[in-house]
Amino acid sequence: MTGCQPSLCDDSTRARVRAQARWPRSSLPLAHRGELHLWLGDDARARADLEAALAISERTRWAYVGLTLLTARTGDPAGALAVSERGIAA
């Protein structure tokens, strides 16, 4: 199941937009939104946000954690380990 209750999604979106405006060079608002998409089952949006967070800062640890989980749950444990290794090396 993907998505969430409209009021919860709206609140979350408003909070992320405020955080992004307050810290425009931070990758964390995108990483955290990616995590939300991940847990809501929207893997494509999760991957897009997590990769966008890494494009801002390669040292965004939570983005690697999320990408590791995404990769592992597609049945690619070796790929998941490789993502984790990239995160540790960053």
C-alpha cells in the first residue's frame, strides 16, 4: 500500500518545505522525505529523494541507510552491502 492520510501527508510536506527553506543547502529534508516514502511503500519516490539527497551531499548517512534497505528488499543482498560500503566510505 502506498500513500498516507491526506492530512498527514499535507503536514509532512509543509514541514519538509519549511525545513528546506530554512536550510536550503541541507540534504536531510530530502533524505527524511525519502525515508517516509520508503516506509509508505513508494519505492520509486523514495529512491529519487534519497539519490537527490546524495547529490547534495555524498555524506548523507540516512540516504545510504534507505538505499540499502531498498536494494535489500529487491532481493539483492550483495548490492545492499555495496551501498552500505559506499556510505561508510563517504
